[in-house]
Amino acid sequence: MNKQWNGLLFDLDGVLVDTAKYHFLAWKQLADRLGIPFTLKDNERLKGVSRMASFEIILEIGGRSMTQEEKEACCAEKNAIYVEYLKKLREDELFPGVRDFMEDARKKGYKTALGSASKNSMMILERLGITDLFDAIIDGTKVSAAKPDPEVFTAGARELGLRNEECIVFEDAVAGVEAAHRGGMAAVGIGTREALPKAEIVIPGLNGYHIEDITRLLAESGV
Ligand code: B16
Ligand code: MG
């Protein structure tokens, strides 16, 4: 018998919208000021990683060290720049097919939650006009442990009133796939198999998919 899935947990950046490009522009502006070389390739290492952990990677690239106070000031400086970009985020930046996929799944009885590291999640959902597509919103302001710790997803399942095993996680980052597995959930990778070797299944994006396609692919993969 096929497994009964009841909850869908969505990462934000890289699954619903590309905010990574704005994170990059903001980090780049800070890195330039600090005289640290920072490239788009370096930015890949920051995906799914918390704000402070991202800055620590940038300091490591520059071979620099700072006091905790200085690091916090730099993170605040970067966030202020990032928020200015978010103020200009448009509804049409929502990835294609996301709204249809989620509305369809919700009509079919699935519960939905956000599971994002971003402390700016609420603002992003509001700018995209999709806040009401979620039964629960778990973001960086609500959890203390960052992915690959499963907290952001297990808190989502709990708020939906579901067991972890009933939930499917949609993730674009390796740390997020690991978080899903550590929480006892199945992971649908958004991206390429090369980038997400451990996800149960990988699709390029939600566009054109229905929830039945996902549960069928999961069943075929042996979950
Ligand atoms: P903030 P996700 C993550 O979002 C981003 O991928 C990551 O690059 C960022 O550092 C992190 O959120 C924290 O974001 O600075 O807005 O709190 O992929 O977990 O949705
Ligand atoms: Mg992500």
C-alpha cells in the first residue's frame, strides 16, 4: 500500500522564489566595503545557511576574524541592504507553478507549512502575496537550530498537527535535504540530481507538477 502523505513543508529561497540573487548583492556590497573578494560561486555556499553562518563563511574566504560584536554589526548592515531589495520584490518573482501547485494540493486536503531559515520570511511571503497559502509558518525567528538540524521542519509538522513521517519536504539545499531526513521526512529536491544526490526524488521546479505526480514518483523511488 502506498504511504499516506498529509503535509507539505516548503523551503523558501530556491524553492518558491530566488532571493539568493538579492542575498548575493547585499553580501557583495558588504564584502566590497571590507575588501573581501566574494563571487557568485562563493554565494552558492551560503544557500540555506543562516545569516551569521553565511558571514562566517565570507570572513573565512577573506582570511579575516572579528569580534562577535563586529560580526553582528556587519550582519545588521547586510540585512538592511537586503531588506531594501525585498521592498522591491514583485509578485511575478514567485517561481512559475508554485501558486497552482499549492492551491491544488490544499484543495485535495494537504496541509502546508513554510520551513525557512530566513528571518525575513514574513515580508517575502507578503510581497509575493502567498501568506494565506500556508497553514503554518516556521522561519528563522521561530527556531534556534539551523538546517541540517531538523527543527524548522519538525516544528512545522507539529504546528500542522501531523507526524513527521506524514510530511514531504521541498528543498533546494543539501543541508535542507539532510534536515528533512533527520526529521524522518521524505525530501523532494528542487534542482538537479548532481546538486542533491540524497533527495528521494529531484525535479527542476514545481511548474507543471501536481501533488499526485510527487506522491507517485516517491512511491516509485521506494518510499
Ligand atoms: P535571512 P531558506 C535562507 O533561506 C537562504 O537560503 C540563506 O542564503 C540565508 O542566509 C538564510 O535564509 C537566512 O536569511 O538573512 O533573511 O534571515 O533557503 O532557508 O528559505
Ligand atoms: Mg533554500
